[in-house]
Amino acid sequence: MNKKELLDDYFNIEVDKLEWKLYLMDFKPSMENNPYLFSELKFKSMAMLKAYARDLFNNTGNHVNDMAMAEEYSGENREGKLLYLSLESDLIKESYNALMDSITRLNPEGLGRVKGYLVMGINNDNPSENICYGILSNPIERVKLDNLTYAMGEDGLDKSTIVRYKLKDKADFLLFQNKLISFNYKFEKLFKLQSTLKTLKMEAIDRIIFKGNLSNSDEFKKYCINFKSAKTFLNLNEERLQALNTLENREEIAKRFSMPLDNEKKLIIRNENDSKNLLRYLCNKIIKDADSDNLYLVDKLTRLELDDIE
């Protein structure tokens, strides 16, 4: 995603011509089907909502401009990066569709809890300009009143407090041009990424074992299942995995990582270290310098010596 092109398209939106809605949101991740609940927050004057939306639009756009180059979400991006994901990505597609479906079925009785809110701008003539801001914090502030002559009103509701809304001037993420664009990692919980990542992790493990020409693959599978970071498996390099189908590449990897081959010329996984080094290699944690032929760990940018490969 080109950040300059994104900003050009973003600031070309005629924000005052959009129809604006604000939806309060509850999120119950333990619910298996649809964890999202919404109710619409009505404004006494639409001019107030439009003024807030205009501020949110400008401040969020400036926030995008101030951040570093946009990076596709890999699960292991460094803090402070502008992240993006296609809404068609397997990581968020199901949750995104459930979230959008929930907005069409608002809770008329309101929400028991509020964990955030969405501000949606809709262009009925040009849907490509539709935009949605996600703010993942509770905007409701309850203010205790003093010198009350009564605590309950005639309608039976508590009159000892009033509710006011503190709306943020910057979003945690926005949905625009079929992408989720995020300024932090809060969206991971909202879109249930941990659950999705566990599923994708197991699929990646099965794919490695199926294509990897490994001897004693049970040792490798046991290590991978116990591996804590499911995000690592998002970076599985299919080209490197496919390369294990050729004897020449298996011999090179065996030499690189001091791993033996069996009689069928399959890689023998002897222990945790063999599993660790193969997983690092397949998930782009190890790179080879083209000039020196040295191996480097990506996270630390330190040279990987043979002594490190037990």
C-alpha cells in the first residue's frame, strides 16, 4: 500500500457530503457465533455529529501522514508502524463480516457495557468513499451530582448521576478502500486474531510436514505446537518450503544447519534445535547475505555461527 496514494484518496473525500452515524459497541469474544453488539448514539443536532466527524477525519488523516511507511500486518511488525490488512484476508474476513452484520441488527435496548465505538461515513452515490473509524475505548463518563433533593425520578431511573460522552479526536483504526488501516495492535482482540492465528498455525504446521520431506516429523510437530508465538507462522515462506522438494536444496540446508539426511535423503529432525532452526529458516527468521554467504537472525541482525546450531 502506497501511503501517498492513500492520503491523496483520503483527503479527496468530500467529508461534509457523507451521511454520518455513531455506533456504541460491546464485544464478547467468548460468544462463538457473533461477539459484537451495537446501538446507535443519537445526537440532538446532526451538525454536532458532522463537526465531530470532520475533526476525526482531519486528525486521523494527519496521524497517517505523521507515521512511518505503511507495512502489511505480519503479526510481528515493530511498534509505531502504520499497519494494514485487506478486509479479504483470512485473518480478519470472518470477524469483519460478523461485525458489519451486527450493525444491521442494532440492539434497541442499548448496551450493558460499552467497549468502544464506530463512526461511519456513508456516501450513497460513491461507496468507494465510505469510511469507518474504530475507537476501542469506552466514551461514557458518569458524573456524580451534588446537592440532590431526590435520588430516583418518577420513571424509576437513578437521577444521581448524568452521562456524558468523551469522544476521541483520533481513531485506533480505520476501514477504507477495502482495507483495515491501524495505528496500534488493539484491533487484534476486536477481530479475534488469536483464535484465527491458532488455526492458521496448525494449517502451516501440517503444510510443512506434508511438503517438507522430513524424517521423524513428529519431533518437529511437537516443537511447533508448543511454540508460543502463532504469529511466526504467518511468515511461512512458501518458496523455501517448496525448495525442500529438491535433493539439492535439502543437502544445502542439511549442510547449513548441521542436520543429517536419512537413507531416503530426507532431513532428520533429531531434537529441539533442529526443529528451531528449520522453523526459523522457513518463516524468514534467518536470512542469507548474498555477498558473504553468512546466515543472520532477522530479529537480532546477528550472525548465526555454526556453534549456535547444535
